[in-house]
Amino acid sequence: VFNQSMVEDRAFGVQAARPCVLFINGEYWGLYNLTEKYSDNSLETQYGVDKDNVVVYKEGEMDEGQDGDEALYEELWSYADKDFSDDAVYEQFCNIVDIDSFVDYYATEIYIANSDWDPEKNYLIWRARTPDGTNPYADGKWRYLLYDTEYSMSLYNDRENQADYDSFSRALRQDSLFSAVTKNKKFQEKFIAAVQEIGSVNFDPDACNRKLNEYVSVYKPLMQDYYTRFFGRDSWQRNQFDSATATI
């Protein structure tokens, strides 16, 4: 929730979310995040593209679409085998992909060092099947949707999601399409600019601290009942919350 809130102005989709308290047969059962689910319906609501004209691929498999839409996804990934040192290839790629969405999405995943992400895991893209000139989001280009970024930002002290881990090289190894596109000079310049802006503006320390404090003010009171329900009088968990959310 925090990660997505910091990049909601970038050229990819993010999920709305809010904390909620669950009761089962009247018994308190903890604190959860009620999170928007990406679907043809949500894309129609968010972007105004008819849900019957939406194609969604999640983790390499069609999540929304019709028979024959597989060819659209195969066309996209065929570019992994093309020579992007040729600007003509890059321009062709930009005709089927919203390049701002592509750049911002990869720059974000790499910047936050998401270690639980690749083209077959926590990877979601969508497009309009048939272009509609009256809607800029129905231009037939693939766009990206961000979700499940939990394993990032040094969470759980995972070595591969630390700030000093080379997450860029990891992305090159695990994603042949991204690796191919990075061979283009125009893309390199655009990508570097996006990473710099995401780091200096979106994740500016002061902005992060303000947002974190906003969330702490909402979540901490709700967490007290959670700790009592599942941990009793144990104060260790309560102290962990304060330690983990302390701003610098």
C-alpha cells in the first residue's frame, strides 16, 4: 500500500486500498487491507475502455480476453528477439507499447528492489483489443499495472531487496524483453531519467516520511486490538511496529 501510494502519479496503474477490520460470526479476526482487484470491470471504470474490448495478461497467461488474443501477447514478446540498437525497431515497439508506462513500471520495480517479480510472477499488463481513437487509453498499446510489491525495500532483511543489491542486473537476467529494449540509446536516456525522478521526487525522504506518518496514524490504533487478539500481553510485537515505522 505504501509503495503504490508513492508512485500513483506514474504511467502505470495502481490499486486503491484501505484498512478494514474483519469479524467472523461476531468474533474479531484481525486487520486487513481491502484492496482493489484488477479486472476488465476495474479497467473500464478507471480508463473508460469497454470491458469487452480489454485484454489482460497476468504472469504470462491470459486473465481477460477472447480466443485469438494470444497473438497480441506473442507479438509483444517477439520483440525480445529483435535488435533494439536499430531505432526503427524501437519505434515499432513504441507503436504497440505505451513506452512511458513500460519505462515507469520497470524503473519502479527496479528502484524498490522487488525480489518477488519477473514476467511470470506478479506481472500484469493490459491493452484494448481494438483501437478507439476517442479514448487515449484505447489506442491498442500495452500498459502496466503494479501490484504485490511486498518483497522490496529491505523487508524481512532479504539480501536481494536491499538498496545496494544490483536489481537492474537481475531484471536483465530474468526478463528478455526488458534486456532487449535496453540496447536502445533513446530508451536508455528515458529510463535513466525515470529512475532519477522516481528516486528524487516520488521517494524523496521527506515525502516518504510524511506518507509513512499518515499511515501510522491510521494503522497503529487498529493494530492494538490485533496484537491483543493474536499475541495477548506480549509487548514485543507492539515494539516491533514502532521500530519498523520510525521515521528518520
